Amino acid sequence: MDDLKNIVIQNLEQEGTLGSLRAQLRAQVFKAIENYADSNTKQSAGFQWQNPVAGKIHEDPDSKIIALMIKEYLEHYKMDYTLSVYLPEIAMQGQ
């Protein structure tokens, strides 16, 4: 039985399915924290969503365009986990 389990796991890893599932699970965990936790809870848990330096992106039109292009790239390639970290960090969730 262990051999069969190892074969299935190895096959799922080679196809990228297992990595994709892990990324989706992480993205959903971050989304749940973002949606339901208040700011005090997030800070006490060690979550700092916005990067203060990256916040300067909004001050420069060229930087903002580049940030939006990166967002579109991540969306196009369904990089949900990366996107779930990227958008809050640069304060661009609603855009």
C-alpha cells in the first residue's frame, strides 16, 4: 500500500498537480485571514500585509503601470498564491 501511495504522490508532483493544490490551499488560507481577521489580530499573528516601501508604487505612474502588468501576468498564469501575497503587499487589492 505504501508503494502505491508513493507512486501516486510522485506522479502528482511530476504533473504539477500537487504543487498547484498546495498553492491554492495557501492562497485560500491567506484570503480567509485577510477577510475575517481584524488588523490587530493580523499584526499579533505576525502578518504585515503592506510593504511600506512598495507603497510608493502609487506615487509614480510608471511604477503603478508596471505593478499592474505584474498583476495581470500572475493572473494570466494562475499564480494564485503569489498573487494573494503580492496584492496586499503593494496595497492593490481592489484594482
